[in-house]
Amino acid sequence: MNITVAIADDHAVVREGIKAVLQKTTAGIEVVAEAANGQQALDIARNSPADIYLLDISMPLLNGLEVAERLSRMSPQCRVIILSMHDDKSSVEKAFQSGARGYLVKENAAEEIVQAVREVYAGKFFLSPEVSRYIVQDFLGGRGQYVRKARFRDLTGKEKEVLQLVAEGFSSKEIAGNLNIALATVQVHRRNIMRKLDIHKQADLVRFALKEGIARL
Amino acid sequence: MNITVAIADDHAVVREGIKAVLQKTTAGIEVVAEAANGQQALDIARNSPADIYLLDISMPLLNGLEVAERLSRMSPQCRVIILSMHDDKSSVEKAFQSGARGYLVKENAAEEIVQAVREVYAGKFFLSPEVSRYIVQDFLGGRGQYVRKARFRDLTGKEKEVLQLVAEGFSSKEIAGNLNIALATVQVHRRNIMRKLDIHKQADLVRFALKEGIARL
DNA sequence: AAAAAAATACCTATAAAGCGGTAGGGCGAT
DNA sequence: ATCGCCCTACCGCTTTATAGGTATTTTTTT
């Protein structure tokens, strides 16, 4: 029986590329579904589940890490491989904290995808060579994950909404109107966001949101 | 005879995707070279030129727009199509100012690429539907380039410095200390920047600076 | 059911940002 | 050499952001 794969990436070209690579291999890998955003990916999981989910990190509506987290909660046995443009440590950490089983950097040779799908399907973990050093570092350095800074995943839903609007250039007053809550509440959310992230200026907040893919350039 | 195409993109998956799309069509389009960065793309042009160059905007060493500009200077008859993640107006304008003949947004249906290659090879221009409105707007507005909004190049040297520091999260006071000028001067620069750019909030200023590449994420 | 976390709301206070006008000195171009 | 632009600097004013405390209701987790 074939290994069924669902692809979620907002760029059609990338989806085509992955499909091309997976179908070039004679072996039993089949792309059974595609999603252009995180919400669609969740819909696929609910209605026509696949064995492996290839999720891009930056996607509209829900990013890949959030999708991974919800998938893990919905059905912990499901296998997620995160696709990313970047090989930064925090993304890698977040991916595995979100329940992903694999982390692929897009720059890589296409053949790696096939290998990753096979290994993750077999219950193993898979990392692009570029990022495996982070895992090794953490392993050598002991309790890496306990001392890490609070980040995006620690924000509540409302806080994420507020942060997105902040990054999109809305003032607290405008955000209050937009979300239909009081100005004071927005201010509290902003304060909590900044406390959690250890950020103290609007400019840094905007940069953080863009870096995390919460808002778009 | 086949139309020969060279692809430059730092993401192997994207290159695979484009190749897959172009080779799926029975007609005479052939991918004869690939580059993973702008420098390689120039090497290809020098040593084994192709009819059409598909260039991603964001690449290491030289970005797609810079490559386009040099290609145009080297051999003005060569045909460049720019591939981009974004459909923002400034990128589109810069692409055509750099001598490109086509502008494709990656989100788009893959079939558009084939059409773009054919049309550009035939001496026409090609734009993704998402971005053609900018051209139309400019056309309808008459002398579009004269009335278009002031942008990065209209800022003076000091204004660019200030903008960069704003986008990097420094307050006016910190910027004054950094540049060794009075706080009041920084405030004037900020005001002039915002007036020129028609931007009125710090968050939008940060986003603008990141979009223009003045500051880094 | 109880406990914890999140969302809501209000108050106060200081810092920073945004907007207005004004003005002198330097520097290049018409 | 007169004009325009840039850089510099100051004054005043209003709005927004940041930061602190407190408290009630709702949701989530245990």
C-alpha cells in the first residue's frame, strides 16, 4: 500500500515541485491532497487524512507550526514534516515542540524529501543536515529546552490576534474597534505580549511578528 | 527549435517545480541550466546563454533584480522573467526598471509560467494578473512614474540612516545618541520621512523599511 | 467540582511618537 | 549670487504606547 502524503504550502510552484519529486520515485508514495493554507490543511486532516503531512511554516490563516500542534492534539499518531525556508534554531525547536517528526530546509536537494517521508513514516525522526547540529548542541548542552525564552507558542489566541494587528499598523484604539473589545483590554493584551516575549518597543514587536510569520510584509 | 530556459532560484524545490511544469507541456520548452544564486545565473549567461531567464528575486550573492539589470546591460536582447513571492508594487516597478520582460507571482497556477515563457520569447511582456493592475493604474493615471508615491530613493542620506535605526527598534532618543545629533533633529527627520512616504505610524514605517531592505528581519 | 489560566475592564502615570511652525548654516546648481 | 535642498536645532501640543495595579467573568485544565 502506498504512503499517502498531504502537502500544505501557499505557493503552487512549491507544491508542484514536491509532487514532481515524490512522483519521480518509483516507490509507493502518493500525494493525495494539497492545501494552500493552514485551515485547508486541517480540513484535509479531518475529512481525508493522510499518512504524512508536509507543512510549510509560513502560510496564511494558520502557519505550519500551529497546524502541527493542532494535528498532534487531534490525533497524536499523525506524522508531520515541517518545511522551512530558514534553518534557525528557534524554528527547529518550535517544530519539534509542536509535535513534528521531521524538519526540512527548502534549499536542500529534492531527494531528501523522499528520504524524510520514508523515515518519518517508519516512525523515525528526520532532520536536514543543516539543522541537526542544533539537536546535537542541545543534547550535549543538556537541558536546552528548559532555559529557552518564551515565544510565539506561549501567546494566547487573543494575544496573537492583537499582535498581528499591531504588526499590521493598527493602533490600540483601532484594534479595540476591530476586535470589538475595550481599549483598556487591548492595552492589557499588548502588555502581556511584551512581557511574555521580553520585548519593550513597538518596532521590535513588529519585527517579531514578521519573523514569526504572524503578519506579512 | 526549442525555447531554452535557465532557472535561478536558491530553493531546489522551486526549481524542480518549475522544471516539472515546463516539461509537462509537450511543446518546445527546454530547461538547459539551473542556478542557485545570482552569481551562478550570470555565469550561465556568459558561458551558455539561454533564451529566457527565470529569476527569483531573493537569492544569495546577487538578487534577481540585480541579475536582471546586469543581464540587460550585457546583452539587451536577452529576456528575463522575474519570479517573486510578493505582489507589491515597488517590486513590480523595480523588476521592469531592471529590464525584465515578465513578472510572475509564485502563488499562481503553474500553467502561467508556460504562458509567460512563450509570450516573453515572442517579444511581448507578461504579468501575473495580480500585479497587472499596477501597470494599468499607472497607465490610467497618465504619467504614472511622475505622480507615483515618493519612496526610498527620495529619502536623503540622513533620513535613510534614521529610518534604518527606527526599523531596528531604536527610539528617537537612542537614535540621537547613536548618530550624535539632537533629539529634535531626529524628530524632524522622522517627520520628513513620514511626510515623504505618506506613512503615519511606526509600525508601518518598520514594515516599509523591511520591505525596502533597509533593515533586516 | 475545584483550580488555573485567559479574557475582560478600569485607573493612574510616564515615556515616546506624531504633528505644527520656525530658523540658521552649508552646499550645489541655475 | 540667488535659489533650493539638506542638515541641524528649538518650542509647543496632542495622541499613542508602555507600565503598574486591581478585579470580575469566562474558559480550560486538572
